[in-house]
Amino acid sequence: MKKAIITGASGFIGQALTQELARNKIKVYAIIRNRQSDITKIEKLSNVTIVYCDLQHISDIEEIILDRDIDVFFHLAWEGSSGTARTDSVLQLKNVQWAIDCVNLAKLMNCKKIVCTGSICEKESIASINIQGDYLPFSYIYGSAKLTAHCMCSAVAGNIGIPLLWPIITNAYGIGEYSPRFINSTIRKMLNKEPLSFTKATQNYDFVYISDIARALFLIGAKGKPFHEYLIGSSHPRPLKDYINIMGSIINPNQKLKFGDIVFLGKSLPMEAYDCSQIKKDTGFEASIPFAEGIKMTAEWMKKCY
């Protein structure tokens, strides 16, 4: 890999991937939504070119980036990936179309392949919809949109003749994340000694540190096989309660953690759903940051930010 395009390059994962590719001497066209985006981590990298364009106008990139020797088109941008926007069906369906637009764009620009990031929520949505008499939690509108994008992008890519690779990210965390997602918000509450209530937390989970995710995406782009799905995880899934207890023991050992106060409305996936053997087999990727170490680094960073 010598050249790459990244949409969502100013995001939590996007900036990490941009830095990872730059470290590996890869020329990067970093597509940023607008000039208000925080790009302090990537704007001064010598082999990164910043391009401003939102998803609504993504087709304009064909005329903005004139290079036609791109090895990998990484599509990471996704509006409403956290918070209440995950339940916005109109926005989430727009994301599906924008993902398809990126597949078509990658083909028009003669990119050798496209890598679109998926989510473990896809698997949770499938597991939930297949239960008779049950319904999906409202938050699974996001996961359902990711799943729809996965199916439609695969169909489009296969029929227009561009290889598609689909990484499934379990749960990302680490230095640089400002969203209200679970790890980030829980660490912040623990640091502030706020009351903490959870579900029974018996559902299986996996969390993977941001630098590991960036390295995994790089390896998928470089070595992954066309039309393969690759789960990016730690290879050490466990019940959510275990993760919470680890965070508590590191950040605030004396704080009381209340389990069972909140009703869990999602679907717990079996441990085998977190199998990372395919990515290891095809790319050699293995996560290197243990959860406890990642939490220590993230908590220290958050102490300085909040």
C-alpha cells in the first residue's frame, strides 16, 4: 500500500488510522467534513493531504482528488454513531446511501479496493430480529443501518467490480475519544465519583484499544481478502461486569458499583461471536494492549481533559 483515501479522518478512529498510515509512509488523502473539525493530530503530518468534503457531497471528491493510483479507499465516516442520533432512522438511512456512494466513487476513481467499517451491532441486530415475539431496542436502528450498508455495499461492489472488505469493530476506546459511549462515560463518572448504576452486566462484550484498531485496519487494507468480513477485537471477550470491575479497581477502588438497577434491552452475543481468528489468519493481526493497561492510559488522559 502506497496511497489511501480516508473518509471520517477527523473522527476518533479516523485520526488514529491516518496517523498509523502516515507512520508507515503511506500517502493519505484525509477527507474531513468541515473546517470546524478538530484535526490537530493529523494536520501537520507531511504525507497527509487534508480535503474538506461532507458525505452529502462525497461524489465531488472525484474532481477534487485527481490521483487515480489509490490502493485503498477507507470509508469510516458515519453520521450519528453515538448518542441519541443512533435512533434517528432518517439519518441512519442516509448513511447507508452515502456508504454506497463511496463504493461507486472508489470504482470511478480506479481505487484498487474499498474498506468500509462495520459494527458488532450488526450481529446484535441479527440475533435480536430472529427471536420470535421480540423486537429490537430503539438503539439498534444504528446497527440495522450498518447491517443494511454491509449487504448493499457488498452487492454494489461485487456487481461493479471493486473488492470490498468489511471490518467489524467490537467496541473502541482509548485516548482521544470524546463521545458519550460506554467506556468514556463510565471512566468520567468514576473519576468524578458520580453514582454508578448498571444492568446485571452479564452480557458478553469485547473492547479493543484505539491503536490496535488503527493497526488492524491498516493490515486489512494491506493484506485482507476481497469480500471477507474481519472482526476486530481483543480476542479476550468476557461478561461486561468483568470490564466494569477492572475499571473500578483501577480508577476508584472504593466506589460502590450497583449492578441490576438498569434493565438490559439488548441481545447478548455468544462468546464465539467475538472470534478473531479470521483476521489473524489473513493479516497476522493480534491486539497488543490489555484492557487494564488501556484503561490506565485513557483515565490518565481524561484527568487532564475534564
